[in-house]
Amino acid sequence: MAIGIVTTLVLASIVTASALYFDNLHSANMAKQMMTDAALLRVNQSSFADVRNFATRYHGTTSGKWHSNPCVVTDCLAVTSIPVDGFWDRHPKLSNWRDNLIRRSWSYSVFMWVEDGKLVAQQQWVSYMTPKRTVVVITETSKPSKKLCADDSYRLHHSFATGFAPHHFNVWVDATSSANNELLKVNIECVTTFAGCAAVSDLVPSAWTHYEADQQTLASQPQGLYDTSDCQGLRR
């Protein structure tokens, strides 16, 4: 009798763990597909229709940059996220039980801004949370802006910038610098591993490598020896 109960519990645990693993794997694969499709859209080249089609494909939302305004060809913000599985949405108590059991959660979203019919900026937001740590990364590709001139990483090379904000790690790449697109790549596969995404370096390994190199360069150079010649002409 006791052996039968133990066997049943073991089998139930295996089935539950497998179901949770494959559910998470499905979400991670969907995030990877979103990344692939989003990377096909180009800042200053992709159209309003391209952005709308992407949002529709992934059941995203659209509005003006001010959310109370409608999405129109001259002003549109499209936000797409990994959709919550309908089963968990319909069973919130089971969803809470799942979260308490695995003790970790993650999210992935893509933000796209359209002005005057063209894509002008694209961001990825990825977060990984456990009871002990939270790792958040925001990547962006766009034209440079005035605020970047205050960023030491940007002033080193002007084509990309990496660094910490108060609550997340930033990665910015100039939309005209395709050679640096590797920095925008997110390693979403770490969310499917037992170790998880323990640090920024797990989520954006290429960007982190460049960040560490920049920090070494900045530490070895006196302040003020950075090129700021193009800052005057940047948008705010």
C-alpha cells in the first residue's frame, strides 16, 4: 500500500515537472520566434504596415505614444509580449500554485515606435525574477539622441552604449550600425535551464562582454578625453 502511494506521488511529480518544463519551453520558443521576426524590421526602413502586421501576428496592442491616443500612421506605439497561456489564464489558482512551485518567472516584450509612417525605434524588454534576484535588460535600436552624450560608453565609440540604470541594464545600438546588432541579441534559452538567468551576462552575453571592455577602457583614461563633436546636432 505504502509503496503504491509513493509510486503514485513520484509519477505525479514527474508528470507535473514535465508539463511545467514543456510549457516554459513553448514560451521560450515563441520568444525566440518573436526576436527573429522583430529583427527583420529595420528602423527608418520598415513601414507602419510592417509594424501593425507584427503586432497583429503576436496579438499585440497598439496606441499612440500617449496611450489615450489611437495608433495612426504618424504616431503609433506597438507593444507585443509573450501571451499568457489560456489554460493558466482561466485557472488563476493553478497559476499561483505553479509560480509558487517553480519559484521563478520571466517576461519578454517588444516595443516599436512609428513616426510619419516609418519605424523609428525598437526595444526589447526581458526580465527574469526569483525570490532572491531580479534581472532586467532593455535593448534599443534607434537614432542617437542628446541624452546619450552623458553616457560614457556612448562617448567612447558613438555606435553603441551599454550600462546600468537604477533598475535595469541598458543596451543601445545606432540603427545605422548593423555591425553591432550582435549586442542586441537576447539569450532567452537561459530561462529554460535549471540554473536560470543569474546575471545580465546570461541574458545578453555579447553586450556584457562589450560593457566590461568599456569599463576597463574608461578606468584607464582620464575624464574628458572623449569625442563629443557630434553631440550638438543630436535630437533631444
